[in-house]
Amino acid sequence: MATVSVREVQHNLASILRRVEAGEEIEVCRRHTPVARLVPATPAGRTAMDWDGLAAWRKATWGGRGTPGTAVELLVAEGRGEP
């Protein structure tokens, strides 16, 4: 792992960030003491939805009935001013 000083980060942040984006991990030191570590960000991907679990939860919560409340179609129609 590469090490850079706080001063170097202040003067060369753009180039240091390019190195991090390329996958390098960089430790930032103040007076030879590590104070931070720059690592590439992990992409925030979608998580898989457990649809089987959702169906089981709905059945356990609401039984065989639908969810209570006004149907979405009716709320949209009301918002549009439709009869």
C-alpha cells in the first residue's frame, strides 16, 4: 500500500484520486502516523429482492385478503381528476 503525506494530498488530490479509482489503496500520514486510508468505492448495486419471502410475509400479515386501503389505480385516477 502506498503512503502519502497530508501535504501531498492537499497539493495532488486529483492525481491521488485517479490512482485510487484505478484500484490502488493509499494511506495518508501526518508526521509519519497513519490518519486515513483511501480505498476505491464499491459500486452500489441493486440487491436481489426475495419475492418468495414477500409473498409469504403478505400472506402471514394479511391472510388471504388483499392489503387494506385504497387501490393504487383509484388513487391515481383521483389525482388526475378522473371519475
